[in-house]
Amino acid sequence: MEDAPWPATKDELLDYAMRTGAPLEVIENLQEIEDDEEIYESIEDLWPDYPTKEDFFFDEEEY
């Protein structure tokens, strides 16, 4: 979902998830969002604690 066409509505995100073969759990979670035609600007709007690269203690300089 990180590569979804942001900003997007719930329906657009569902369509993208289904077309790209997202796991069933992702599709079910999107379906549970209240359908109020809100436009989401990024994945953080849906998942506030979405892990970023900084959350993974990977030191690119080591490789």
C-alpha cells in the first residue's frame, strides 16, 4: 500500500489493493474503514505508526 496512488479515497485504495494482489487481511481492513469519502493523503493517515526505514536498524554503510 506504500506505493498506492496517494491521495486516495477508500474505494481507490481497495481497487489498488485488489489489483496488486494485496493480502486478504489488508483488503478486509480497508473494507472496515467507515465510508465517508475521506481522502487519505498517505499511508500514515490509515496506519499512524507505519514503520519507516528508520524503524529498522539497518546500516546501509555496512554493505
